[in-house]
Amino acid sequence: MSRQQPTEPYPRQPYRADIDARHDIAIANCEDCGDEFDLANTDPRTRVCAPCWDRSLEAIEIAFLDNYARFGAKAHRTVAEALFRSQALADPDDRKVIGMRIVEEYLNAAQDLMALYVALRRRHEQPLLTTFTNFELSAPSVAAFRILTAGRTSDELLRDLQLPTLADVDAARDDIPRKEWRQFAGAVLAISNGIERVQKVDQGVLLELADGLKQSTALTHKMDWLPERAMNPDQVALVVLNQRRRVLLTHSLAVHEPQLEVFIDAIDKITAAARDLIWLYLHVRDTVALEDPQPGRS
Ligand SMILES: [Zn+2]
């Protein structure tokens, strides 16, 4: 009896180079304005020109931010707190997995707040949504953020974002309802607190972890199976195989309860800062729109 050849479960498709090749027709007509636009650097299914696309993003900016402030920003805190509560009932190994996921939520929240800051700062150059959704936590982006924000007072941060500072609002204190002044002062404090917590991401191990998480989700609770590696009993590690460098990287992290409490507190401060930064920006937009009732851009 001849041995049956094992069939390949996922037969390989021949690579079709023409999918990625440039197209013969590189010009299309925009569905919104009718103008011709170049398809060269876009997906061939693109239907609108770049200016129309930017305008459509600007049109949903307020609604997006309002929704994000109410839901998306808070989501990181909701998940992290639920994980933290579930830790109490988990066994020691599961606690490590949960701990790592809490740190991931810290990284996600930090990325969002940095993205929001940079997007607001660049809002006159490109749609806020474009910067916000394309922002990626990486060594260069974190270093750039640090240069923008480290050692700055809250008023300097707000001035950098072209938003009213506490000094501006203090100067107009007699004209502003007391409740609104207090809300403003609270928001300013929350923003600088959150930014301070985000800067902690600029510690090698967290950045390497953020980078590693893009490539791997494989966790380990001990390293005795790896030559010349060791970790403490309260640590968990991410295992990343870097094929190009032919190295196996491990990023270990302490996930004991006091450490996780620090992360939970940071997530709380960071999400509050995102919410208040959006509140402040939308409030300023509303005020400017009231003062300047010109048609067009609001
Ligand atoms: Zn167009």
C-alpha cells in the first residue's frame, strides 16, 4: 500500500504581480465634484479626489470628536478596570496575562492622547481625523511628542495647541459664568496631568513592548526554556521572533498589583485628559462660531 501524500491544507496561490502593478488608466473623475484626479498613489477603487476627501473628513470632525470623548476614550479605562477587577479571582498565571493586557490598554490610551494632541496641533494643515487615525506609537513619534510637551506648563501646552490658556480665561473671569470658569480650570489641570502620564511611555521597556505587540501576542510566564534568559516570578514576557535579524526578543514586565495600580491610575488620567481636551476644543469652536457668524467653515 502506497503512502498517501499529505495534502496541503492551504494550497499556495501563484503570486499575481498584476494586482499590485500600476494601472493603465491612472485618471478618474471624482464622484463629488466631477474633477479629474490621479489614481497613481491610491487604491484603484478610490472614488473621490483628495480635496473632497479632506472636506468630508472635516465635515464629520465635530461628531467624531464628540463621540470619541463620550465613548472611545473611556473604552480603555472600562477595559482596564474590568481586567483589574477580574484579577482578584484569577490564578497566578492568569493574573500575569491579565496584567499584560492592562499594560496594553495603557499603551492604547497613551497612543490616543498623543494622536489627539498632534492632530489638534496640525488641524490647520490636515484634517484632524487623518492625523489622529494614522498616528502610531513608536520611538520616533514618542520622542517627537516629548520634545513638544516635556517640561511645559499647562498654559504653554494650550498655547501650542492654539487654545485659550488659563491666563486668558482668568483675564476674562468677570465675563464668564463661575461654573464655566471652574469647568475650564478643571479641564486644563486634567490635560496637563494626562500628558504627564503619557510621557512615562518614553521608557525603553514600554516602547519596545508597544513595538513587539505589533508583531507578536505570544506571552510566557517563565524563561527557563530559553538559554541565558531569566525573569522574576512576578513578571510576564512577550516573545517576539525577529526573522530579519534572526534573534528572539523577549520583553518582560512586572505585573504585580501595586505596579498595575499605577497603570490603572495613568489610564484614568490619560482618558480624562483626552475627554477634556476635546471638550475644550469643541467649546472654543462653538464660541468662535458664535462670535463669527460667517457662512462657510464653522
Ligand atoms: Zn472632488
